[in-house]
Amino acid sequence: MNRLRDKVAIVTGGALGLGRAMATLMAREGAKVVVTDVREADGASTVAEIKKADGTACFFHHNVSVEDDWIKVVDGAVAKYGRIDIVVNNAGIAIPGNAEEASLADWRKVMGVNLDGVFLGIKHGTRGIKQGKKGGAIINLSSIEGLVGDPDLAAYNASKGGVRLLTKSAALHCAKTGTGIRVNSVHPGFVWTPMVENSPGNAEVKRKALIALHPVGHLGEPDDIAWGVVYLASDEAKFITGTELVIDGGYTAQ
């Protein structure tokens, strides 16, 4: 408990799935959590769950691909809690499509959320963190799909691969400019979240096929990823920047 005591964290896409797990677990560890999402009812539900457990949280409606939304969220978080220490760029979408048949509109939509959103989160998150004491952490959610290819996820692969290298660039910048801000990426394997569950195909058949891809013999759970985020956000990870934390049940070891 209290690994994130007195820290203020923004978690994008915090209404459901991995984001909800991250937000609730970070609050349990003592952080004041700013939950952001385009899903207002689900975001409010996440905040209510945190408060029911005696945590501190608030919600902002937030389209991560819109820069004005980022300015409002960062400025609003600083105004409410006095500073920002942690930004978790978790919001993401996936639209199936191979490199030959995917539409340009779908490509741009995926890039807007998954890559533009992370760029803006780093840009304005850094600005917000620098208003407080020196140091902080930015954690960007990439994927195993940012490390290996999938023939039917061209845009998703490109966006998550971009997150991986953008993270390294930002980490070097923050280190060289002396901000004390660490920037790392997290690469989950398949976790049974709404994004995976609602992808095309029969749910039970799909689940069994996905389990078979992971050498440990089961899918991940949201808290498996959330604990990794807590670690990278905490002072325990003070010597870690510009790297990948792969939490994938052995998927990419094959």
C-alpha cells in the first residue's frame, strides 16, 4: 500500500478495461487519480468505485486525439490537485485491416487515438509535470503488436510500434533536459478486456485461440498490466527510462 502516496496521476481511457484497472489500483496505492475518457457514464463509474474504497479521483471527458482536450485536462488536474506526477497514456482503439485493404479513414482514426494521443499526452503531460517538483513518470501503453507483426492489424501495428520509439525519443529528451521525468512503454499480451472481447468472431472460440498463443496457458488479467504500471509510476523504478515492460505470458518469447 501507498507506493504512490501523494502523487497525482492522469489515466486516459480509464473508463473500462485496462484503464479502469490501472486507475483503481493506483488509487489503492495512494495516488489521486484523474480518470479521462470519452465514455462519461463508465468514467463516472470508475471514479465512484475509487471513492467507495476511500480513494481520491475525478473525471474529465477527454478525446485524446484533440489537443484542446489535453490542455483542459492537464490544466484542470493542476488546478484541482496542485500538480501532476504521472501520466498514463492508455487510451487506444483497434480496427482490423491488412496493409492492402485497410481504408485510409480507418488508418487515420487509429493513428489519431493511438499515436497522436500519446504524442499529445507526452507533450502536455510533460508541461504539467514540470509545473510541480522535479521528476515524474509518463507511461505509454503500446502492445505486443508494437513488437511483432499481425497481417490483419496494419494500422494498429504501426501505431503501437510508433508508441515504442516515440517513448524512447521522449525519454532521451527528458533525461537530457534535466526534467527528471521518466518515460517508458508497457506491452501487454492479450487480456480479456472489452476491446478484445468485442473484436470479430465467436467469443468462446476466440478466447480458446488466444489462450493457445500464450505459453503460460492463460490470458492476462487487467491487474497484471496495472501492477506493471504502478511499478513504473513508483519511485521503485527511478533508474528505468526509455525501455519496454513486456507483460505477455511469454507470447513474444516464441
